[in-house]
Amino acid sequence: MKETNGKVMIKLNDNTLLKTDALINGEWVPSDNGDLLPVKNPATGDVITQVSKSSANQTKMAIEAAAIAMQDWKTLAAKTRANLLKAWFELMIEHQEDLAKIMTAEQGKPLAESRGEVAYGAAFIEWFGEQAKRIDGDIIPAPSHDKRIVCIKQPVGVVAAITPWNFPNAMIARKAAPALAVGCSIVIKPASETPLSALAMGELALRAGIPKGVINILAGNSSEIGGEMTSNDIVRKLTFTGSTVIGKLLEAQCASTMKKTSMELGGNAPFIVFEDADIDAAVSGAMISKYRNSGQTCVCSNRILLHDSIYDEFLEKFVSATKALTIGNGVEDHISIGPLINEKAVRDVDELVQSSVSSGAEVICGGGPHQLGSCFYQPTILKNVSRDMPVFRNEIFGPVAPLVRFSTESEAISLANDTEFGLAAYFYTRDIGRVWRVSEALDYGIVGINEGIISNEMAPFGGVKESGSGREGSKYGVDDYLEIKYVLMGGLDR
Ligand code: NAP
């Protein structure tokens, strides 16, 4: 990194990937009112650069451009759209290192995790490009022999997407790729903390030959851009990933124009270790599922539920693995835990920890902010956690592992399901009967058994209850961007 005009620029192989204006109708457009958004590196507090803040009027322009662009885009042969998505995928892989550097600079996750996320995001683009060719309809037996019932699947229309900062690349890829694959155009608002990853993806989409107006990306004031996206009747679908609070607000805003919505919201994942589990495997799974992205993923283990008989063994091994984590700026080698996204995140996590400690939780290691800087938090393990404590009830979004004891399978299931969330759950066992019983009893959209990493482009990702609606990835991931049209053909005997 080098100093330029008071900003700490990121050193890239291809500096033209660092875009700071909005992408509207294939052009890079500055803010119409001159407003700028500083993008900070959470590890150092440095301002990396400033990005144009788009207005509601510019959002409207982007939506209108998307509607025009979609007219041609949806009529292209599926194979042509597939080839363009493949070209986008290939460019993302070619520029993986630069995209990872941009991500680590604005988001803070260790470089190795950023590289992994770029590959993960690109995989959705490849996958949905392939799926573009498989949007099959149906012919259904008709009520009489002179009729035929045909179902065709058509793109829902212009899509608006609002995405979070914790996966600045992949959350965009897994919305834009299925939308484009089926013939929709899209207007994207990335999180204010991480617009640079989104804009770099936009630049690569243009280079791949995706026509102007098919992808539009605007950063800026969320309620202004979101207000236009949700009230504009050209937009027929809103896809959102973020907190449950904002998801509910956007769902209500979409009601007046009856938009289709997909909501990927918060989680409160249980991680259950039964008495017959392979404890070393469970500790490895807990480490990755708890501490990935410094605990800032919607599928991070939020509550670790341990059977009485293995509690002490798990605790000893988990504490020793946690103490071995290396904390620091994610650009440095061998860092396993980077900063949290901002100082407010540190305050929020600490409040959950301190209020749980006041209610009787015991700190085994960590327990407060880290001296490395204002955005760092110590990996923390809490024991004697119970159902009524804030760390049990809330999504923590930080490197804090609350441990809870149980003594029977039914108690574990009851603890696991005792939340309004229902995104991901994990459990470790070697009993095949228990595998089926517990999988079916958990009120979650995703269940990982003897695994701490569950997400990939081939599988349907999404939650139940207040974790949202819709599925991303897999063959089901296109359904949220399609309408089914029923065509009845009559008079065929005449
Ligand atoms: P957030 O505060 O809900 O923000 C998410 C996005 O919504 C950002 O782009 C934000 O913009 C925007 N936003 C905020 N207020 C808005 C409004 N009034 N109108 C329109 N847009 C608005 O969530 P976050 O803190 O960034 O992300 C963390 C949350 O996302 C966690 O709860 C996590 O579990 C969830 N998440 C879920 C999944 C999943 O697949 N289920 C995946 C990843 C994350 P600004 O940044 O400009 O405020």
C-alpha cells in the first residue's frame, strides 16, 4: 500500500479495478450531488478511498436503464447468456488476487479467506451460467383431449439487490448470477463499508461483454436508494441479504407494489456435540464455523451445545485451539482472525459479552476488545451460558463462543430450536439413527453433520422462521427469479 493524497491506496496488479463511481447503464457515473462515501480499512482505520454516493434519482435512472437493457437480454439465446457469465467467471478467477486484496482492505478478513470468497463467489457465476440452459417448462395432462396445458418459465423482471459487508463479493454473485442467467437485469446496492469489491465485479462484468444496463451498481445512503428500489414499480423483485430488522422493513416497503422478495437474514446457529462424536473433528469444525471471518457470518456457530460426558474434553481442546489463533491485519501472513467491521461492531459484541457475564456466564479466555486496535476483539469463550442470556438469544457476529451443557438428545434439540432464527445448525455424532432424527427435528434451513463448512454453489442456501425466505445456489436458486406462465391451448380437435 502507498500514500496518495492522504489516502492509503491498495497496490494492485490492475489498478483500473479500483472504481469509485456508480455503474449505471454501462457508464461510470459520479454522484449528481457530489456526495462521497469514505471507505475505511478496519484493521488500520485508514481511508482507502472515497466512493460516489448515488441519489434516489440516479437509482431511478439505473432502474430505467435496467428495464431497457432487459428487453434484449431476455431474448438472447440461453447459451449466449451462459457464455457471457462464463467469461465473467473466468475474469474473476484471473483477477482473484486483486479482488482478494480489495476485499481484505475494506472488509478486514484475512487474505486467504478473501481469496476463498472470490473463488466461492465466482463459482456461483459459473454454476448459474450452466443452469441458464436448463430453465425447462412443463406440459401437463389437460382436462380434455382437445386441450394442452403448457407451463413456461419467464424472467421475473428488473431485480433490485441489497447486500451486506460480511461477504462483499459472494453475496452479490449469488444474486446477480441467477438473475442474469434467466434473463433479468439487476440494480445492486452494496453495503456502505464494502462498495469497492462490488464495483470491481461490475468492471469485470463489463469486460466480460455483459451488455450495458444489465448490471448496475450504486453505493450510497441505504434508505434513499432502498426507498427508490422498493417503491419503483419497474422493479419486480427485491433480493436482500442482511439483518432481520432491515429485512422486515424492506419486506413491508415492497408490499405496496407486490414485489417478489427473497430474504437471507440473520442466524443463531447451534453447534451440538453429542457424547458419541469424534471430539477432535468437532473441535476443528467448531473452530472454522465459529471464527471464520472473525465470527461475522450468518452461519457462524452462535451457541456451542455440549453433552455432559464430553464437555471437559471438548473445552480443553477448544480453549487450546482458540488460544493458538493469530490475530492481526489480514494482509499479513498467517493471520487467522482479522478485525471486526467497525468500532460499533466491537461495542455491540462487548455489550453481549458483558451483559451475559453479569447474568452468570464465566469467561474462560478473551472477554473484551483486543489491544491491537479499535476494531479488534479477543477470541472469547464463555461457559455456564443459559437460555436467558443475551449471547444465547442474539446473533453475536463476533469471535465469541458461548458453551452450554445438555444431558439428553431431546434437551439438545429443544435448546437448539429455542430461537426465532432458523438458518444453519450443526451437529457431531457417529450414530446413523441420531443423524436422521436430529436432522429432521432441527427447525433450520441448513444442517451440517460432522462438518463446520456447509456452503457451496451446488446446495440450496437459505433459512426458515425469521432467518428469511427463498434459496440461493443449487438448481433451486433460479426459481426466485422466474415466473411460471400457464398457457392453455384449446380447440386442438377442430
Ligand atoms: P444490515 O445492516 O441489514 O445491512 C445490509 C444491507 O442493507 C446493507 O447494504 C445496508 O446498507 C442495507 N440497509 C440498511 N438499512 C437499510 C434501509 N433502511 N433500506 C435499505 N437498505 C438498507 O446488515 P449488515 O450488518 O450489513 O449484515 C449483517 C447481517 O446480514 C447479519 O444479520 C447476517 O446474519 C446477515 N447475513 C445473512 C446471510 C444469509 O445468507 N442469510 C448472509 C450474510 C449476512 P448500508 O451498508 O449502506 O447501511
